[in-house]
Amino acid sequence: MGKILDEGLVYEILSVVGEIPEGRVATYGQIARLIGRDKNSRLVGKVLSMSEYYGQYPCHRVVNHAGRLVPGWREQKSLLESEGVTMKNESHVDLKKHQWDC
């Protein structure tokens, strides 16, 4: 895959993810902005895809800019719904109601 990710950056991203409140979601871009890397939403996604190696984080609370769930991660929808998050349709969270206001 090329570059090895800087562990400080990994934990910076994961610490923001750890602060997303139950019943709320954040976007990859929102997290990138919060760590001062506005154009690195894909980096956020990469880190989250490997988060299991760094501990337990509520990565299910992160969606794309349109509220779309991660394709192929079936548990994400049920985890969010168990926290009271409502869906606009089968694969999109209602961001107007549930986006984290940070």
C-alpha cells in the first residue's frame, strides 16, 4: 500500500471519532477539518478502515458527505439505528437530524 501512516495522526483522527456522541454522525470531511487537514477525508476513511488495530472506536458513526453508509458493512445501519439515528432511505442517514454539531 505504500506509505505507513503516522501513529500520531492515526490517534488524532481516532480521538475525534471517539468524541462523536451516541445518536450523532460525522462525515469524513468533517473529521478531516477538525484535525486541520481539510482535504484529507480519504485519509480519515483509510484510518477508520484499520481502526480495529488501535482499539475500540465508534467508527459506525462516520458516513460520507451525503450521509451514505459504508458499502458492504451491514452492521453499521443496525448500530446507528440502535442509537436512535434515522435513515432517509436504505443506505443514507438523515444528516439534517443527526449530524454532529461540533
